[in-house]
Amino acid sequence: MFPYRALLSILPLYLLAVAASPVHRTLGGVGKLALTLITRLNATGISTIADADRARIKFMREKGGARKRDASVSVTNSVVLYLAQVGVGSPPTEYTLLVDTGSSNTWVGANKAYTPTSTSHYTGDTVYVSYGSGNFSGREYTDTVSLGNGLTINQQSIGVATQSQGLIGTGIDGIIGLGPADLTRGTVSNTNTVPTVVDNLYSQGTVSSAVLGVYFIPASNSNSGELTFGGYDASVISSTVNYVPITSTYPSNLYWGIDQSITYGGNTILSNTAGIVDTGTTLILIATNAFQTYQSATGGVMDTATGLLRITQSQYTNLQMLSFHVGTQTYDFIPNAQIWPRSLNTAIGGSSSYIYLVVADIGTPSGSGMDFTNGYAFLERYYSIYDTANARVGFAATSYTDSTSN
């Protein structure tokens, strides 16, 4: 059985959300927000890290486009969960919420009960969201949400769970959803879509743009990172930001979906197709046919304990460049970027002496409408920007793009 609790203690992730300049929030600017996030793991019916990622993507693909009360993703099967302390109400009650770019409803009450205050308003509507192996239902309130350092949202839609499955006993009280607002469609009665936290920060003039910047540092380097509302942190990127529009291909277009092709050693393994960028996925998942080509080219063998490809030291030495072609840009993965951090091998049920690859099978062949997922393994090498107003995703290199710390 996959030792989830071991990785829980090994991989604390403290994500600091900051401004592009070293100042606190200014009205209509970029917010400097301190969020303490830790990595959590959930073992519900999942045996390996790859199985967990596939379960999440399977649900996103099959259920993401539902227009009635089934519009988010399986967070309870995610391997890596990023948690934030968020205040709700006035005075605020602090809740531990999962930060997820793959879902968009914000809700509380899975563990700690909701405490109404003078700013709490029951709308009379009900909320229901399914997350694959979990779900929640309850009432919709609007309330004040406090993210720290002056970043406060008034009358934010909050789901208050009267029933939930999948998060009980995890210490997680709910979710702060950072995906596109369309994912909320059909989740609240008498309501079309619900403005997200990012939407309201912008519409209320707290930040200058409806943009989220995400900066992950490889776990083998540091337990820190950044989450920026209203822009991106120019101090941590080492290249220009290049944007591409959200893909038009369903169902990837419901999420932060893009078009890309992938080459290995200069040879195409995945032709230009649609997929998603997702903070809730740990690995890089690619279509089955592309994965088989990659496996053959690298010589990797399937490791049953981890669900990942395992290679020898000689094969690692001979790894070629893995390249992601997005728009007019190419994002290269050196050999070290293609392997799981060796210092964390035992945390995923592997052997400390083995070398594991972070590219895994998504579980379906090309043509599914979601043929890849650029998860945490990709995002720790490239800064990512999610621009709601312009319906686009951006990437930039960082000092960790070519890190050899794995």
C-alpha cells in the first residue's frame, strides 16, 4: 500500500503569495498575500501516485462538462493537495481550505463548522458539487473572505456544507476554487455561474487584474513557493512570459486548457492536441500512445510499487530532451527534470536506489479531448499564469527550470 502518511510529513509546502514588487496591497494593484500551504495526501482507494492522478483526470474528462450539479473535479483522489488558512466572516473564523485551479466553488464545513457572523447572509439557495469519489451539499451564503495582508473579499459566495464525503477526518475544511467560473455552472440553485475568489478580487478593485500567478519550487530544493493574485512575480522569472489562448477543444476548454505537442530527442511523441494545466495533478500525464513511445525510447520498465517508469543509471545518463511545444514557444525538460526527486523515493513506496520518471500514462489514447496534463512536475520547472479576463495561460522560465537537484 502506498505510504501516503510518510509523504505527508516529508513534503510540507509553504506557499507564499506575494506581489511582483515588495509592497503590501494597494487598491487596484497586485496583492501581497501570505498563505501557509502544506502538502497532503489522500489514500482513498488509490494504490500509487500515478493511479491517483489518473483518477482525478478521468473524472475531469468525464464529468467536467456536466451542466447540472456535477461541474468540478476529483480532489479527494489527488496525491498532492495545497492547503491555505482562509478567514470567513467578521470577525473571521479560520478554515483550512484546499487551493485548487481545477475547481471553482469555494466552500467550508467539511470538518470545522461554519460560524455565521454579522457579514453572513443566507441566500436561500442550495449548493451541490460532486468530486468523483467525494461530494458536498449544503446552503449558499455570501460572506467576507479574508486572505491576509488586506486582501479581503466582500459578499463572496460560500458553500456551507451540511453533508460532505471525501474530506471527513482529513483536517481539510473545504476548498478555495481558483478555476474558471464556468465550472460553477449548475452547482448553485437558481444561479447560472458564481464569481470566483479571483473574479471578486478584481471586480471589487482589490487587485488590478483577474490574474493568478503560481510559482512552485522543486521539493528537493525548498519547501516554499508563491501564489500571486492580480498579476505575477517578476522577481522569480528568468524569461519573458509567453501566453496562449485557452484551447477550443472540449472538455479541456472548461479548465485551464491549452494546445501543445511533445517531442523526445527531437522526435514527436504527441502531436498537437488539447490538454490541461493543473496544480492538483502531481505528475505529467500523456496519452497512452505517446506514453508507450516515451517508454520505448527511454527503456523504462513499469514499477508496480509506484506506478511509475523505472530506469537504470545508464538509461538516465542517456535520457534525451523532453520538449513541450506551446504556441510558438518550446519548454524543455532536461533529464533531471524528467525524474522524481530521488530523496523522496521511499515516500511514494519506491526504493531509494531507483530512478523513477515523472511522465505517466493518462489512461486513454490521443483524441479524448484531454490528452495531457501538465501537473506539479511541470509547474515546478516553469512559472504559470492564469489570466481570466483574457482567457489565456502563460509560462515563463525560472531559476529552477534547469535545476539538477532531483
